[in-house]
Amino acid sequence: MSKKRLKTIDDVRRYLADLINRLEESTSGKVDGALAGRLAYISNILLGAIKDSDIERRIASLEDRMK
């Protein structure tokens, strides 16, 4: 599995869509179901961190404008 850059919500969306597609093709042995579950769980945590980071950046920008 190659390294993926997951820095945006759209990156995570594409990653999860790819993971789901590969899991559906698991008859070829590409993705283990347990591994897919763990990766999806971790992706959800990462997604929350990306959202929080985006909100934090936007608030900082608004605070700078108000100064």
C-alpha cells in the first residue's frame, strides 16, 4: 500500500472511497476486512483533527481581522 497524503477532508473522502472499493474486491485478497475497519476508524479520527484545525485557522483569521 502506498503512502497517501491526507491533509484535507476531500483527501480523506477519496481515501475512504478507495478503501471501500478495495474491500469490496477483497476476493482478490487486496485488503483485509479487519485492517480496513482499523483504517476507517483512524481516518475518522484524522478527519476530526482536520476539521478542528480548519476551524482553528478560520477563527484565528477572524480574530486578526477584528484587531
